[in-house]
Amino acid sequence: MLNATEISNSSKVYEAAAKDEQKVADMIATVLTSEKEKEDARALKGNDAEAFMDALQQILEENNENKVTRDPDLRAEARKLLIDLSKLSSGLPMSIFISG
């Protein structure tokens, strides 16, 4: 897959992944600042809910600073939404489980 995108240098791979993570964090920040978007997120079911919970958890665990982790209010909103989604879907984000 990396050859298809002509990315073979590991630093370029890291830079590309970091840009994607930043875009995801920006999109999540948009959701967290809109009551309508948060309502829509709470309405997610099944795999969609799980994928969104995984994205939220990953952003919260990031070592890189992003819009969500820099802002204490957005961090709190992200945690609250993650808890709400977990309760509504009777599940937890897969990213919190240890695999091995």
C-alpha cells in the first residue's frame, strides 16, 4: 500500500499519519462544539458507534498536541461523549483493550 502512494521513507510515513491524525482531531473538535453534531454522534449504532468511540479514545490518548488535547473544555466534552456513547451502545472502545 505504501508503495502505491510512493511513500517509502519512514519519516514521510510518520508525517502523513500525523497530518491525518490532526485532521481527525479537527473534525472531532467540530463535533464537540456543536450540540447538533453531538446528538448525531449519540445516535450512532453498531460499528459506526464503535469506530467513533475508537477515534475519540485515540485522540484523547495522543501524545501529540491537537485541538482537543490542548483545550480542557474540549477534552472534558470528548470524555463525556465517550461515556455517553459507551452507555448507549453497551460497548467500550476497542482501543482500551489489551491484545496479545
